[in-house]
Amino acid sequence: MSESALAFFATLTQTDSQVREQVRQASTPMHVVNLAKEKGHVFTQATMMKMQAEKLKDLHDDHINSASSWGEALLICFGEHS
């Protein structure tokens, strides 16, 4: 359930510019978990960080180096590269 909620939230970040900007400005994983919960997507910080680690290992360094914040790095993992 937690992983499917995270997947739905990741999709939301791609379709809702306001949510995407809130994630971009997130300074910690817990900020994103709380934002997702407010939007009805409940998952744990551990689930999100595990997903992020899995996605980061497959990304080229140039994508990761372009992130200017923790939240922006997460958006890159969610598939949002702008």
C-alpha cells in the first residue's frame, strides 16, 4: 500500500505544478511525507527513501548534479527533469 501511494503521489507531482513546487522546496524527506499525507497519499519516509535510492543508482550523474535541493533530487527520481 505504501509503495502504491508513493507511485500515485509521484504521478501527482508530474501533473500538479503547485504540488511539484512544494516538493521542489522540501528540505527533508518528512516534509514530502507530510505533504503527500495532506493530499491523501500515505507512505513512509523509509519507503520514499528506498525508492529514491533505487532510482538514483540508474541515473546519470549529470541529472543528479543538476538538482539544487533535496526535493528537486526527489523530483528527478519521480521522472520530473525540469
